[in-house]
Amino acid sequence: MNYRRPIIFILSLILCVSYVSAEVIVNLPNIPQPAEGSYFITSAPLSDGTFLIWNGNQVYKQTSPKTDNYSLIAEGYIGDPAFVAVSPDGNKAILGQGFLGDIYLLDLANPQNFNPSSIITNIPFHYYGIYLTENLLLLDVGKSDWSGSEIHIIPVGTKGIGSSKIVLTKPATNSKNMVIDKPPFAYSATLAKDDTWVYVMDGNSRELRKFSIASLINAYETSATLDWNADGILVGSPGTYFSGGVAGITVDNLLIIAGSEGFMLPGGIQEVNPITGEIVRVWDPASNQGYYSAFYNIYSDTILAIVYGTGYLILRNEEICPECEPRRKSIYRVGENICLDIFGETIPENSHFTWSKVGADISSNPRISGIHCRNLLIYNAQPEDTGTYICNYGNEKAVYTVHVIVKGETLPISNNWLVIFLLTILVSLSIFKLKRQKSI
């Protein structure tokens, strides 16, 4: 038995799988640093795949997705930055000053430098905030006596800013504004939501629970209070996840949880299944340096990670384009690697490529990589790889027909070059035969 072919197949398959699934982390040496008097920077995702960044004075916008370039869009928004929240329509940004309590409103359609009217309310000790609806902002706010934290809701609609109502607190309180009751001495953490749930963490015990959006809105409208244990559904086990809270929910429905294991302990970024509570992946680009802040952009499927002022951009499930040398032929033997390219064409800059096969889905084929790259690589070609491949780029497309044959198999007569070759041989033999007859 010939063991060579199976071994080659297994090795090339392993190479293909590991190559495609390799993580991509981009260092960000140009990321804005905290302004004078500030200790942190904070961020929020935008619908064009970029990030908005506030350093405690200036507000920057990433110039394009997955790059390390930033443009200044406004300044004068002073304070140690706690959070940035972008409205669902993408037209407004709320900047939370944190300990001192000022909350700013920035018009993203026409950003202006700070003026006194930019301050829309003041809620001291707030830690983090997200838009719950187009007109309601959800805040995690620390208690003034340092005994816990509470979840507030404040209206931020066009009709003006009203007073906040507490929908959850740690520990329990009789405040009419409270809508969620948290455990004693719980720490604040980041918040995130999907279409149904809001994920809230106690950063002290690292206990994660989810509350329905409908119940939070009802608590706000009725001045009720939700109970941490009775109304919140536990996700996983306390102490399992990092302390920072849920920073976002990915395009494939995983929770992004950043922070650390505790004070002065190693940290990272976890991806967690919200149903089972299982940690499915951990990112640690800085190699256990400490507490991570993370911000997730669902439009570009990227995580902006910041630890001790150093920035990293994590490209989730990013396809790595294969490095292969194209060959101008259409017939291949089983076991060969096939590299398809766009020959003889001028490719516009920033072109997006999409390869497909007529009559078949190649997206789940573990031996094929580079579906969104200029080169398409087929590892360890098999007869079923025979067919017509199309590459669409911009408004153009390139078409290739590939035939894979088994070693020793007769070459297909349908190939145009082969037909020409055989006809040439036949004509040459005929001419040779005629000349030989005349000589006789």
C-alpha cells in the first residue's frame, strides 16, 4: 500500500486549516494617548467599520477600517473619559466624563469643538453607558459612598434631557430611580446589548447576568426596581470571566469580555458563548500585561484592545491571503496545489475580490483559501475540484476553467490546447507520410 498520498493529503489539510484560522493582530503605535490630566482613552464603534476615540480632550475618528490612522474631529471635551456611546442612527455621540459627572453631546454629522451647551447633564461617578433605545441611555453608576453601583436610565431624546432613574443597584436601595438591584459592594463594568438582552456584570465577584430590554424599560416607566438574582439570568459561573464586563456582541453572537482576573492580576479579552457560558477564545496580544479595555465593531468584525496605553486591533476570523505562484495552465494532477490569479488585468486599488465556483459552494472547503483575495489557492487538488472558477472584483470578473486528473488518467480531449496539439501531430504525420510516398 502506498502511504505517501494519504500522508501528503493530511499534512496539506492541516496546513490549510491552521493557515486560514490564524489570528491577525495589528499593533497601533499611532493610537491617540490620554490628554493631559487624563488616565485613559475610550472608544465606540461606527457603522462604517471604524472607531471613534476620545482621550479626555480631543475626539478622533479612525480614517478607515483596520488602519492605524486617525483624524481629529473635535476638541475641548475635558475630563477623564469613561465612555463613548453612539446613537442607533449614528448621528450623535454621548461622551461620559466619569467621576466628575459631566455628560457631553457631540453631533457626529457636524462635529464642533466644546462649548457650554455641549453639557447635557451631570451624573457623578458614572462608569459606562450605552444607548438602550434611540432616546434612552443606560448607565452603570457608582454609589457616592463607594458601597456599590447602580444601573440608571436617562432620557436623551431631542426634547431635552430629563432626570435619571435607577433601574438596578448594588446593594439594594429604596431610591425611586433604581431599576435593578445588584449585590452589595459590586463594582461597575461595561454594558452591552443585543436585540433582546442587556448584559450586566458585577466587576467585584465577576458575576455576569442578563436582563431583558423590555423589563428594563418597564422598570424605568413604572419607577420599579429589578432584583439582581430574581430578574437577572446568570451566564456561566461567577469568577469565570474577566472583570471588565461585556464590551460587545460579535457578528457570530459571542460576548466580548475584557478586563483582568482581579487587581494587579493578568488580563485579556474573552469570547464567550452566551447560551452555555463557555469561553471559546482568549486574546492576549500584550502577553499578560494587565487590565484590558476592549471595544468591538460588528461592521468590521474587529476588536480595539487597549492595555496601559498601548493599542492593538484584533481582526477576528480574518482571512489571510495565500502566498502562491500562479501557473498559466488548466490541467492539473491529483495532489498538486492550484493557484489561480487574475492574469493580464489592471486591478484598481482597494479592490475587493470574491472567488466562486460554478455549481458548487467553495466557502466551506477546507482545502481552498483566499476566497476574498487576488489569489485563490486549492490545496492537494482532487477530481471534484474540476470546474469553472470566477473571480469578481469591482464591476469586473475573470473566469477560469480547471481540470484535475488522476495520475495515469488520459488527458481530457475537450481541452482546446490539447486538441490543437493533437491536430498538429496528426497533420505532421500526414505530411510526413505523403513525402515518404512521393520519395518512393
